[in-house]
Amino acid sequence: MAADMVDADVPTGLRASHADRDRVVEVLAAAAGDGRLTAEELDERVAAALSARTLGQLAVLTADLPQEAGAAPASAPASAPAKDIARIEQRGAAAVRAGGWAVPRRMEIESAWGDVTLDFSDAVITYDTLGIDLDMRGGTLRLITRPGVLVDADFLVRDYVKTKVRPPGDPEAPVVLRVEIRGRLGMGRLEVRPPRRWFGR
């Protein structure tokens, strides 16, 4: 069992919360960034974490990772002020922004052969627009939306790209954030979808 995820005195059969799942996703992303997990393993474990019902199911996903893998969480704490500009630069790794991270006004993403996931499900939104300047090759840009978050990728140059866009949910919800993606995505995938549903949500 991963001691940093589940206290030894806490029954592993207890139901997991959204925050519990988010913490595990952060640890997995950090481990992938350290080279401890492949991109395929990261995708599999993140999917399992998002659908986990109990703390025990979450603990299994990080049981073979050292505690320090989660020392630098990928998401900003909810109390952190939103930055004007944030940057993600990586090669052969994975970056995840999830939980109560503060959405900046602009993001610069430079990525090669790795995935970037921006989860707006519980994000702290203080600006009405997020501009993303993208330079990505051989990876997946995944945006997890919620009602009121709209994504505009009309000005994104795509070369050999698979695109999967699903509406965020309630089409009549007031717009709280418009995400505008510009730049270039080559030999990769653009995925825009609402959160996956699991039992009880």
C-alpha cells in the first residue's frame, strides 16, 4: 500500500472522494515525468484512478511508486493565485493539471512525445479566457471540461491529428471560461470531453 496516499489506520474499503482521485492522478503524473511510468501505463492508471470507488483501489495504483514521486504535485493548490502566464515544457513525459488548480490567463505548452491533461472539473477560474499557445508533436492534448467551459481550436494547425470533441454537458449553462487554442499539433491527438462518469457521481 502507498503510505502517502492512504493512512495505514484508514480502512481501504472506504469510498474515495474526488480529492482522493485527484491526488493519485498527480502522483502518477509526477512518476511519469520521472520516467517511472510509460505513457501507456500512465493512461491506464489514470483511467483506473478516475473510476476507482475505494481508497484500496487507489492505493494499488501507487503501491510500486516511491513516496517522493508525489512530492511535487502537478496541480496548484486552490489557495494559490492564478498566474498571468504558465508554461509547460517537456519531452517524453506527461503533465497533468487537475483538482483545484488556478487557471491562468495564458499557457505556453511545448511538448514532444508526451501527453498534457488540463482538467477543469474542479479548477479555480478567475479569468474569462484562457489562451493556449501550443507547440506539440507526437502526443495527446486532453482537455476535461465542465458545463460553462467552451473550447475553440479553430486556429490550431493540425498535421496528422486525430480530433475527438464532446460537448461539456449542459448547453445552456452560462459561459465561465473560453479556452482558445492556437499554434501547431502534429502526429498527435486532441481530445476534449467532460469528466468520465463513475458509479455514484
